[in-house]
Amino acid sequence: MNARSTSNISDLRCYDKVVDDVTYQVPRGITRDLRGRVWIVRVSKNKQLIVNARFTDKRFDGTRRALEAAIIHLVHSGYAWLGNDVLQLSERAAVHWRKRSGIGLCAVAYVASTGRGRGKTFFLSTYKRVASGRGMDKFRGKLQDVLEHAYKIESGGMSVPPSIKHDIARKLECLWPEPGFKAFLEAGARKADQIAVAQYLETIGKD
């Protein structure tokens, strides 16, 4: 019987991984080497490996304890992915905050494909416009496009019926007051602050 582990994952963004008939919720940034019986913490930024550590079952007296040690290491590295960093619109569509050169922090949606190929990315808006409330009608319209595209993928490329378009619009109307959307805005504010601090430190470092 498949059991579920109880590792402390706080607000981290996780995926399910089955090891020896136990389902573990594993934060992004941690992978499992089944052959070596080890959890690997690996994070890259700007194509450079900035976090790289291994936590073996043998050293930590079991799979669960090794995972907990890996989680602690990831969190303390400062590069853990928080759950509210992503606004999940559907099983296939999600919105992320991304820094773009020359533009700054932006909301970008990604719709996964049905196969192994890459999905489609949609630029939605800058963080400043979303946070200020300006251009929300345009932002909502782009989210509508994202979910309609996700529907087309699910339905095999069929056009979107008016009834489905109406359902999507109603879903988006209910999105704004939801705690998940507010948490997503807070995540954007946190990332904007991090970018501002990094830019300031880079500026004074040149003096």
C-alpha cells in the first residue's frame, strides 16, 4: 500500500515522488537518484550551478530523514521555490513572476504541451502595472487567452465554444479576491524587493 510521508515542506512548491511505495512531497530543486538512494539538491541560475549537495539515505538513517535534511539545506540556501510564487490557473496553465532584461519583473504564463515538446509562453504584464491595478482589463484578457489556449490543447486543437469562453471569463472574475491571487501578488512584491536590493548592491559595488 502506498503511504505518504510527513516531511515539513512549509509553503514550498512540491511534486510527488514515490520511493519504496511511499509518496514523498518533494520541493522543486530536489531530485531523487534511485540507484544511489540519495536526494540531490541542485539549483542553477543564469546557467551556473549555485547549489549542489547530496543527502544519502545511509548517512541520514533513512529516506525521510535524508529528504528532511535536503529540505533544510534548500531552504537555508535562499533558493527554494515557494508555492505562492506560482499562480496555478489549471492543470496545464500557470503564471510565474520572471525578470526580463530591459523590462523588469513581469507576469508570464506557461501552458504545458500534451507531449514531451515545449509548451507556449505568454507575456501578461509588468509587475508594476499589476500591483498598481492599472491595465487589469488587459491583464484579464490575456489570462483569458491563456486558458483558451489550454482548452485547445486539451481538446486536440478544437475551437473554443462560446459556453467555454463564458465559463473561463466567470472563473477569472472570481480569481481576484481569492487568497491564492493575493499571495501571488505578495510573491511579486517580494521578488521586486529582491531585485531592487540586488541592483542597489551592484551599483554601490561599482563605486
